[in-house]
Amino acid sequence: MKLFTLNGHERIKSRKSFETLANSGKSFYSPSLKMIYKITSLERDEPLKAGFSVPKKIIKKAVKRNYMKRLMREAYRKEKADIRRDLVHINKQADILFVFTAKDMLPYMQIKEEILVSLGQFSNTLKKYI
């Protein structure tokens, strides 16, 4: 398996999965992102799935919402390898949802920095299972 890809089977797509994760997951906040996660025992082939959301209330134009989701996916794709390895090591699986909460569009470097901070907090949470 390639480490730096983000295929369809690695993403959360269904509305039901999004709602379940949003309702029963735990969360971390950064200035412009909210990360919701749920850790369970390993039941599927892929230990890490991620979803990305930009609310219509915050960014009205679909083109801009899609652009922000694309930036979030790219930043996550480049940084997910360590989290995936940790999950395999402790025999757990996780679903992660990134929700954009800033009032306006952000540059890629700022999004990448906030995803790194969120994933760092998540990594610290995973250390409890080791």
C-alpha cells in the first residue's frame, strides 16, 4: 500500500458515517479547524478513515468550499502516515472528521499547520493505548 495517497476506501463518504462520528466522537479544536475522532478496535482492512467538511453557512460558494476541502485533504494526505502506523501498532482503527470553522478562506500553509497540530494532539491520545 502506498503511504502518501488518499483513496476512496480511506475516506468517510456516507452521510450516516458523518452523522455518527459527529454525534458520538470526541473532538479537538484549533483556531480554524475542529477535528472529531472515534477510536475503536480493528474491524476493517483500513485502520484510518478521514472525512472533510466545510459548512455552507461559513463559505457560501461551492467552488470555494470544494477548494478548501481539497487543501485540507492534501495537508492530511501528506501527514497521515505516522498516525496510521501507530494505529496498526496498537491494533485499533480510527475515523477522523475535519470541520472547517474559520470565517473566511485560508492559505494552504495555515491549514497544514492546523492539521499538524490536530494530528499531534490525536497522536498523544493514541499513546494512552500503548
